[in-house]
Amino acid sequence: MERERRRLIVTGVVQGVGFRPFVYRIAHAHGLAGSVCNRGDAGVEIEIEGDPQEIEGFLTDLREKHPPLARIGAISVEEIPPTGEAGFRIVPSKDGAGSAGAIPPDIAICDECIADIFGDTRYRGYWATSCTNCGPRFTVIESLPYDRPRTSMRDFPMCADCRAEYTDPLDRRYHAQTIACPRCGPRLTFDGTDDDPIACAAAALKSGEIVAIKGIGGTHIACDATNADAVTELRARLGRPGQPFALMATEEILPRIAEVTEEEWALLRSPRRPIVVLRQRPGALPEQVAPGLHTVGVMLPYSGLHHLLFAQLETPLVMTSANRPGSPML
Ligand SMILES: [Zn+2]
Ligand SMILES: [Zn+2]
């Protein structure tokens, strides 16, 4: 059988978005041998070998079926001599000149991971659940190529169960650099106690206290947005007398406090979970949330921690960044 081999360089946003597992799957589907690796310049390098028609099919799939979060800039193709290699592998990253330009943003937790957290799985109740389709990226990646040793997850070696999923090409967490579970991943605590941290935080928020919530992607200062005294106290402590506060609310809570159009829902639900400025429902929020304004900035929960917290709450939260302007992210 005639065999050909190609070397491809793919540029764009192709690291940290499930691109290598995707390449692995389509190479398998086309019966091609070869390898894929991340490059230090933020691109991905692929070598494929096999039937020329299957190579064409692979290239079509690469362009048309790539993961939704990937952005392909350009694909260069070079013909190289076949080596007779069998099988397709994900190989260690090649170091090279780093470029911060193509680090993907943090991505809101996906529906499957939410189902894992609330279902009967080993991730049940785990605040930092993620997969190749979701989770922190920008806030954990220290340099490219995107591999666990270059992320802030390096201090949490995978347990045997996580390792098994990480190395299973058919698993959603195949090569998910942020994979972690209750056994091996970072743990939450509340105020240094051993009590259930989510339950403690929810109880404190319900009773009008101010709570600092440190997740993987930075720290928020939170309080019950419907409690005027709590919001006033938060303003006093932060020294921000008039600046409007951003809120976080679930899809169930949000319609009670703001009017939301179809376009605004689409924006709220997009993977980066932006803060969207909405029209307040008159009288739904205390004046102190956004003094003098009829609008309010709201985002939907975007991490497992947020979903676990809101499972015990019925009100929106003020969620303001703990970072001072111009200072490093906490
Ligand atoms: Zn996920
Ligand atoms: Zn684990």
C-alpha cells in the first residue's frame, strides 16, 4: 500500500482547548500513524502517516471538526519521508520561544462536569472538577507549552483514578492538565476549620456576613446582594463608596432581579462567562448595590465551587474582585 507522511504546524488558540486529544481521535478514525505535540510557540505540531486519501480526510476533519474553543490561525503542511511508524501518540511538548498571546481564557465549567459534581460519581461535591472542555486555563498556566508541570496544578500529583482517566484516549479528561479529584486535588477550608467549607460559607452569607472566596482563578469578596446592611458594610470595608458592584446569580435567581433578553442570555452563557450589564427589576435589589443606576452587572456561576455554593443559596451574591487595581492577582 502506498504510504505518505506529512508534518503539520497548526497555529492559533490550540493549546489548553482539548486539541491534542481531538487530533488523536481523528488520526485513529482515519487509521493514521504518527504523533502530536504542543510547541513552545503556542502552536501544535502533528506528523501523520498512512493512506493519502485518509490523510486528506484527516486534514478536512482538522479544519472542520476541531473543538469549539479552538481557533485555528493557519495550518502549514510539509511532505516528509514515511518512517513505517505504527500507532498514533501524544508525545512530550517541544520547548521553544514562549508566547503568551495564545493562552486561552478560563472556561466555565461544562454541563458534564456539573453533572459529575451533583451525580453519583467520584467527583461528587468536588469544587475544582474540570475536563478538557472546561476549567481554568489563563489563571493556572505559568508558561507554554500547556502541560501540568507548567501550571499551578503541579503541586497536586494525580491519584491512580485521575491518572487512568488522563491516559484513556476515550475519556473526556484525556490529557486534561487540570484534572483533580477529592483524593488528589486542592481542598477547600473555611476559616481554618474542618467543617464543611461550602455549608459554612453559605451559612455565613445567609446571615449577612462578608466572605472571601478563593478559587483556582483568583479571589472574590462576596455578600448577600439582597441584604442592604451587608452591602453597606462591604462598601465601607473596601473603601468604595459609589462604584457599582458586580453580582453573581444562577439562571433561576437572575430573572427575579433583572430583565434579560435572548441576546443577553446568550452572552451570559458564553464560555467566558462575562459580566453583562442588565436592566434591574425595580425594587428587586437594595439601592446600595449600584447607587444611582437602574442597571446591574451580573455573571452566571462559572466554577464547580460557585455551583456548589448556590445549591445552598436562594439570593444573588455581590462578587467583587479582591484585587487592587495594578496589583498582582490574588
Ligand atoms: Zn468539563
Ligand atoms: Zn484524583
